[in-house]
Amino acid sequence: GAVVSQHPSRVICKSGTSVKIECRSLDFQATTMFWYRQFPKQSLMLMATSNEGSKATYEQGVEKDKFLINHASLTLSTLTVTSAHPEDSSFYICSARGSKEFFGPGTRLTVL
Amino acid sequence: AQKITQTQPGMFVQEKEAVTLDCTYDTSDPSYGLFWYKQPSSGEMIFLIYQGSYDQQNATEGRYSLNFQKARKSANLVISASQLGDSAMYFCAMREVLPNTGGFKTIFGAGTRLFVKA
């Protein structure tokens, strides 16, 4: 099956710093990628839809200036959490749309 | 409004027995897809089974089957012959086609944690 990777798998950062998370579709081209957030013991919540070559579409309540999304190529989308705070600590999962929706393994962000 | 509802936060099942995980959904779109994913403690989402809104027959994938009752808007997952490795979080999800753009959005239920007992 198709493979989607995320890097890093785990990151710890200080409050106020920015963190970039990469999502790559390894063996297919994805015009659309999705970013989800999952709090402990909760469901996935869609944050934004990332379209190659255009601006991302953010879900209601998600700050686009805080969660910067760049989808510069058909195989790479990045999510940058700017000026991270402890409440941004979460599990971030991306998915890529090919013939189906394929999920990455997730990135666990801890902000101290 | 809640679009995907999983009413069972936790379920226990004896190894080798079957278990049904409930899922109901709400949509006015005639075209949609229903999914079940498994999320073990590692965090990775594992696709299990898919049911299209126009599919006449219930989907099956190995030990997984989806009991699709369109009129009741339910899409329950049935796991037969449970194994210890089935212990995980299970999410029901619905994919809706977005108007105007033709793109889609996936909405997840709250999940059901399944515990398989030896």
C-alpha cells in the first residue's frame, strides 16, 4: 500500500519556539494532504486541508497564523507550529489523498 | 452538530469471540463513504474497512465486516474471532464530498477502546 511518512516522529521544544513537521507521500503524488490533531484519549480533529500550490483551507477555530501550512510539492506538506505553547502539545497526524486517504504515523509534540 | 457518534467508549470481549462496535452518522449528502480505522498504542491509524453509500452489499475484509444499515444511518463494525492483538482504539469515520470544490473531508467519531481478554 501507499506510504506516508512524517518527520520528526517526536519533538520536544521550549515555549515560544517554532516547530516544523513534515509530511511526505513516498510513492505517490498527493494533490491534497490533511492535517489532524489528536489530544490524549480523544478523536482526530481535522485542522486544515492542504492543497498543492494553493493556500490551505483551515477548519473553524484553527488559527492559520499559528499553524502555517505549506504544500510546495506533490509529495510534501509542512505544518509549522509558530510560537508554540504548552497547550499546543498534541499528536499531529497528516494524511495524503491518493486513490484513498493514507495516514502518516504521527508526530508527538511536547512544548515545555 | 455531531456527525459521527460512537456510543461505546470502551468494550471488552473474550478472545475468539465476536464483537460489534457501534457507529451512527448524520449527513444529508447522498454520496459519502464510511470507514473504520484501528489505532494501536503506537498511534498509527490503520485502515480496516470501507463502505460506500451506494454499495449494495456490506463490506467485508477478512475478520472485519461492516453492518451497513443506510436507513438507520448506522455502520457498525463486526470483528469476528477476536485476537489479543485487536486490543486498540477504533474510530469510525465519514468522508463527505465538499460542495463546489469536489474535494472531501473526513470526520472522525470519538472512538471505542476495545479490550480483548485472554
